[in-house]
Amino acid sequence: MTKLNHIAIATQDPDKTAEFFKNVFDLQEVGRVDSDSAVGYYLSDGNINLLQRGAKLKVVECCRPGWGV
């Protein structure tokens, strides 16, 4: 029988989300993501692996001159 063993979650606050899963579900941090485009954590209980990450967003200018984010 096939079992669920990997879950990926997108989050706006990877640090807070990781702490929530560590505290509530007793998951352990087994790795980190820190690339040009994303930051996050790999968490596991030994059976289920959870990747939760957030995008590193760049500030870009809007379409009209003088507008900015």
C-alpha cells in the first residue's frame, strides 16, 4: 500500500512555520533551503518529511513611471 511520506508547504514566514511544526508535531529539523529564490526547512519525524519554504521576493518597479513597491 502506498503511503504519504513527503509534503511541501509554501509559507510567507518559514521561521515561524518551522517552529509551529517542531512544537506541535514534534518534528526535527533535518535540513535547510537557502537559495537565490527560496528559504525554508526540511522537517521530519522519521516517517513523514515536510518541506516548508518561502520565496525570496525582489522589489520591482510597477508599470507606470514614478510608481514603486
